[in-house]
Amino acid sequence: MNAPPRIRVHARNGAVVLQEGICISFYMHRSHQKLGPSVLRALDVYLEAVGSDVLTWYPDMEGDWQELTAEAWAGQRTALREERAPRLQWTGSPSGVADHEFNYRGQDLGALSEEDAACAVCAISCWLPTAFLERHGPARVQRLASELATILPFDSGHAGLAFHALSQLSGVRERLEQERILYPGMDVPDEDASRYLGTRVRGIHWMNFLGPPVLGELGGAEALRARLTHPGTTVQPLGKDRAVITLGDAPDAGDTSQGNVLPAYRELARLLEPWLTSREATRPFRENEALRRWERRFLD
């Protein structure tokens, strides 16, 4: 396994505002009312893997950070069960980015316009430090992502190396743009741009989870296996209408300065191109051309 690049950018107060990590995300094109128990179970599975004490802070209704006491945890779990469209975040640090984080954005499709409801998704994402990968090995990360996949009725999902960043801060976006060109195998998560993903696919990653209708339109897991020929690529069925495509035994950041442009990722990108989505529609401003080039890094 190639060691992930170590990236640390600090704010003046010492808080980390950009670092590498492992991000696991799933998207579900349905209302939250049908998902509360599954999200609670996914949260518990994540905590069982990383430790029950790693998430210690959450933002309140005003956006101020509060400690996750036992009473606060109870309130947060009640919100997941009872609210129609909860938006919840739990993290290990109230400043900067943390090694561990769990995010959920629920949607009430019935409260949206017909146009928005056609593509709105409930989204779940969780973060691991790369130290977890190095300590426990990539197989443990695979097991965690796959266990979450069996709990959640996903339409799509992914897991792999990613930049964990406060990209709105001065200087962070510029550094992020430099690093993402150098390391094509690292994702740049964008929660807002993923709100209206529908059943489409957001990019190419180490682990790529496909559900209905995309997997069926591709001919199913067996058809995928026959069309993906790069050594190390595996296709594993997850029930009758879902599957995970894993590109190698471990996540690989790549390195364009060394000519490592990740051919397995490029092969899958060509296959999934008709179903890949772009963030341009939700980001109609200055960076579109650079964003377009980055999103097509495995295609052009």
C-alpha cells in the first residue's frame, strides 16, 4: 500500500484547516421519514469502529458549538427519529477540521417543488483519519464502508481518500486547488453540490457503490465485471440491485508529478461517464472552468 500524502495547513490559531482523510459517503433519493432508523444504525456502526468517544461537539440551532453530553446525544438521536428533514453534524473538534466527523442532511421530498424533489437526496458522510487506514489496514476500511452500505438503501455512494478542508477560508481554496491537481485520487467533497444528486454518480473513487437505476442500466454486477479489465479492480454484488466496484486493494492518491494518473480510475470513469454528474449547475461562478477540468481529470 502506498502511504497517503500527508497534508496539513494550519490557521493562525493553530487549528487544522486542510488535511487528508478517508471519506465514506452515501446518497439516498428518498425522504428522511423512511431513513431515520437506518441512519441511527449507521451512526452506531461508525462509532463501534472508531470509538464511542471520538465525536464530542455539535453545532446548535444558531451554529454555535456545543459539547456532546449524554443529554445532547439523546436530543440529537431524537431529532433523527422525529424531525422531517434533520441536518446534523458531529465532530471531534470545534475549530478547524477534525480526524473524525459524521454528517447527515435529511430531506423532506414532499415539501420541495416537483423539480427539486426529482433530484434531492438525503446524504450521509463520515470521516476517518489516514492513521486509521495505516493502523488497521485498508481491509478494515472496506469492511466498515461495506457494512454501512448494507444498512443504508443507497442509490450511490463512495469511499476513499479526500481533502478535509475549510475551503471558505482565505488561502485554503488556493492550496486545495494545487493539491487536487497533484493527487487525482483524492476527492474534494462538496455537501451543497451533492444535495441534488438524484440517482446520478458523483465522481470516481477507491470504492464506488452503485444502486438502482444505474446498476441496472449498466447490465448488473456481472456485466460490469466483464467490462472492467484493469488488474486489481473488483466488482462485488450487494444484494440483487446494488454492487461495489473497488479499484485496488488500497486507496491510491496518484501523483501527476510522477506520472501516476490511476489507469483503473480512468477505465471506470469512461464506463460511467453517461451517469456522472457535474457540480457546475450549483456553482455558477468564477471557478467553473477549473472545476470542469478537475471533474474530467479521468476522462480527458
